Amino acid sequence: LDRCDTCNVRRENQFAGRTSLASGTAFATISTAIVNSDSLIQATFQVNTTTASGVAFAAMGVNSIVSGVSFTFGSVDGVGRAPGGVIMWEIRRTS
């Protein structure tokens, strides 16, 4: 099993990507066979533009997982907002 040169993690134990979340859309579905109910999913959200001072952007998170198929990521309250952005995510197996 080879190792990632820069991350010191076995390659089969990680998967990462970037997925767009369109403006006004609450969730994005990310299809990957590596995700399971015991996966650790780390994600960040990069907003396309800045928001006005004093305006908080909604909390984002993983909303559901279908083991071996996909997971959804988006606003925790299920409300789509503008502007959209980019979800940067990484999956690590925990077992």
C-alpha cells in the first residue's frame, strides 16, 4: 500500500474533491463509493462573493449519507441562499 507523499495517509483511506453549490440551492449530492456511515467527512465552504457586514452565512454540514453511494452537503436548515460557492471535501475511513 503506497502512501501519499505530502499527507502521510494511505491513499485508499482518503478521497477529496471540489463540488459547486449553485446560488439558491440548499444541498449538493456528492457521489462516491468510498463513503460509509462510519466515514469521517471534513468539508469547508468557499462563498463566491462576500456578504454584507453583519450578515451571517448559514451553517453548512453533511445532511445525509448513503453508504457506498453518496452523501449530501449543504445548509443545515435546508434553505437555499445566495450566493453559491464551492464545497471542498475529504473523506477518511475510520475502520
